[in-house]
Amino acid sequence: MVSIAVIGLGSFGCRVVEELEQADADVIIVDKDREIIEKYKTSIHYAYISDAINEASLKKILPDDLHAAVVDLGSQLETSILVTNHLHKMGVKHIVVKARSDEHGEILKLVGATDVVYPDLDAALHITPMLVSSALFNYVQVSENFALAEVGVREDLLGRTLADSHLREKFGLNLVAVRKSEETDFNSVSSPSMALEGSMILLVAGSNEALRKYAARSDDEEKKDKNTKFFAHLLKR
């Protein structure tokens, strides 16, 4: 069983703890706020009230075979840098730290962070594509230029088989799974002869540019359809 320490229980740190409670891991939490620690004492066996900036205290609290550490010290930029450096010197192999800015993140990497998390940026990357395109229902940025997305079936692909849709050749997208409607679960696709229907939701993977290309045409078609209905309405008057 792996041991994971969460140092600093900000909103991100708390969410990580709650997720780890469901996993098969020994969880250690450290925060100087007694009230926050008390909240988790019944569910987390190793809960310590301590100022993480104290390197000696960290060495006493954390086991030598610690698998990973997650650091969320909120707006305490200098403290998060020092704690990250302490963990690095202690030999912790996997150190995940929440950063407040690109500059903060760069410094964290220099002092030993193996992964830097930008919650605000991640949230923005997740929501922005859905705001600008009605064809995107869900969106997860996997790397700087690669994402997974739930998309609707474009109007020009309705009724076509998967093979005839040329998702990969025309749009640069790989179909991962499909569900018949919002109420059903995703299933893998085994047949290229599957017909694409308007109610379907496709889970696709590809570059940000490929996803924008797929969604842009759909939006243009939607606008064109609205314009057609508008002018038809005027002609009836």
C-alpha cells in the first residue's frame, strides 16, 4: 500500500484527501489549522497539526518510504516553495504542488516539484471551449495541445457510418467511445458500419486545433439554420 501525504488543506488539498479516502492508500495530512485537522481525524488515521515550514517536524511526521506528497498552501507562495524544497531534499520522488501563477510554478519546479497544478487555469481550459462552441459537451485538457472531448454528431455526418465519416482523416480525431444519448453509458465501438445518429454523443481524442475544426463547422451550420428560420419567418409576414 502506498503512503501519500497532503500538506496544507486548502480547497484543492481537501479535495485530494476526499478522493484518496476512496483509494487504497495510507493518507497523511498536515496542516497548522487545528479545526481543519479535527474535521478529518475520524477518517484519516495520520493527521498532524504542524507548521509544514519546519523541516525537522516534516522529517518526524513523514515516513522514509513516502510514495508521494501533495502540497496546497494557498496564497503562501514562499512557504510552498520552502516545503517543496524540504520534500525534495528528503528524497520524496513524486511531489505535486498547487501553484498560483506561471512564475510560481517555474520556481516550484526548480526546487523539486515533479508536477505543478494550476486549478484556476485547469478550470478555465475546461470551461472555455464549451462556452464558445455548442458542439462540445465536455472537455478535458490532457496536455498542452491534446484533449478528450464529448461532442455531438455534426449535421453533415448524420446517417453516415463511422467508416464514411472519416473522423480521423478529415478532422484528425480518434473515436474512443460512444453513447446513444445523455442518459446512457459510453461503450466502445467495434463496428465501422455503425450509423451516426443525432442523439449520439461521441468521446473523441485529438489536438485542440482538431477539436476546434470539428466544432466550428457545426456552429456555422447552427447559425445558418437560425438565419434560414428567421428569413422564413419574415417572408410569412
